[in-house]
Amino acid sequence: MIDFVDENLPISVSSTDIKSGIISCGCVTGKPVHIKDEGKDSLNAHFYNLSEVDGIAQSDEKVVFFCKNPELVLLDLLDKYNPKNIGFVFENCAMGAHLAVVLREKGVPAIKVPLSSWGTSQHEICTIDAKTPNISQKERLKYE
């Protein structure tokens, strides 16, 4: 399978970035959505409120997805949401995981932080900061 990159942007991530939890650089603020089971049926629940445009469901909603692992089924989210408006928080994620590579290619911010740093559903807005240098993993995820 080959993924096509929309733009030829630099996608390098340094070893310092990796140590501080960065999987894919960038920043995004949005509604936290916890995906407990990465199966297709689980993801379909998040697609019901999207509008149909040219037969493809798309959303400009700003969302930060919380997922345990970078499962391939999560690639569907890149088709359903504007990649500039979403981000991912993983508990476990290797830099070489296929989803991690695609997120870097598309410029979708992603971080890896321990589950203990994840907030609860009571928070309405969260921010992924995978851009600021010299901050810790925990500081990369902020709640409002």
C-alpha cells in the first residue's frame, strides 16, 4: 500500500522530539474523543454527525483522538476529517508504525503520553503541542 502525500513538507523528527513524546509535529486544539476499541464498528459511531459531500463524509470539526495504539483502522479518520483539524494522542506508538508515518506525511500532530496523563471526559477542549521544543511528554497535552 502506498500513501500519497499532499505536500512535500519536511517531516523530520529529532531524537529529542521522540524522547519528549512527539510522533508527528504540529499543534491542534479540539474536542477530546476517546476511542476505546479501534475496531471499525467503534469508529462508525464517530461518523454519524458528518455531512456527505460528493459521496464522502467530511468534517471540519476540531478533534483530538485518544487511542491506545496506532491501529490501521484509524486511517479512516483521515478521510472523514480535515487533517488540519485533528490530532492523535497514543499510549503506545512506535515511530515506524504505518499510521505514525502517514500522520507525519499529512502534517497531523500526534504525541505519545502515558495513560495516567490523559484527562477525563469532563474536559471540553484539549491541545496537543507537538511543536514547542524542550517540554516534557506531560506538558505536550493540555486541557481547558
